[in-house]
Amino acid sequence: MNRLFGTGKPKAPSSTLKDAAKATDERVSSLDARIKKCEGELVVFRDRMQKMRDGPGKNAVKQRAMQVLKHKKMFEVQRDQLTQQSYNMESAMLATENINNTLTAVKAMQDTSKAMKAQFKMMDIDKIEQMQYDMEDAMEQANEIQELMGRSYNTPDDIDEQDLEAELDALGDDLDLDEEIPSYLSDPMPAMPEL
């Protein structure tokens, strides 16, 4: 069949906005090079005209300089248009990227929402609330036990703080602080066991 009717032309891949922006930027660069070339020619013509006397020779150089200046202006207009097109394409690409990022974020949030709903179905809020109450009761009981265990025995209630401070000061005078401190006093306290 292909021999009879032939095959269709292969379709060229469609151009993307990124490809179009790249091609436009290349054209802008090409126009910039042309503008620089025109500027270089204008400098040469200006230098020639400064050295020449008025007359037909200078007018011919001036006419040629005017043509180069017109070309330069035309290239600048084209460059400005292409620069605007490139800007518009960049803006469109940025908007597209933002939309894609938003869609990705929305999808992730939907997936997270579904996962959270599934996890919440596995939890019973009444059981969690009851567990919190039980923990609170256990903590209160632990505190009561600690208070009971921390009671002091045979300590008179009517001890005066000033009397204790005076006795402590008197002890300091009686002790010889130059002696070596026993190792059991200099060792750090062992860590308290965790409950």
C-alpha cells in the first residue's frame, strides 16, 4: 500500500513556548550584533566627515551614514519588538509553571487530606479523651506518692531559720577547710532513676 500511495510526511514536533523564546532570544542577539556593527560604521563615517571639507564627497559620506543610521533604527525597533515578545513568552512560561506548581500542591493536599481522614477513622476520640483522663489521674497519684515519700520525720516544726544560719556559720569556724575533702563529698551525685 505504501508503494502505491506513499507515506505521509512525518510531522515535525510542535514547537514549545520554551523553544520559541530561545529562538526569539537568538534573534535579539543577532540584532544586537547588527546594531553594534552599524554603530561601528557610524563612528567611522563620523570620523571621516570630521576630516573632510564641505562638498559632494562629504555629502556622499553623510548620505551613507544616514542609511546606516536608518538601518540601525530599524534594527532597534525590531529588537525592541522581539524583546517584548520574549518578555511575554517568559511571562507565559512563568504563569504555566506557577499553574503546574499549584496543581501539584493541590494534588498533594488532596492526598494528605485523604490520608488524614483514613488515619482519623482509626482513632476514637472518646478513647483518646479517656486515656488523657487516665494519665491525669495517674500523674496525680504519682505526685501524692512522691509527697508521701518526701515527708521528713523527727524534724521539729518550730526551727528558726536564723538559728540554723548562726549554727552553720559557727560550724565553718570549727572546720579546718585546708584538709582534703573526702572523695564521697567531691564525687558528683548519681543520676536519679527515671520512673
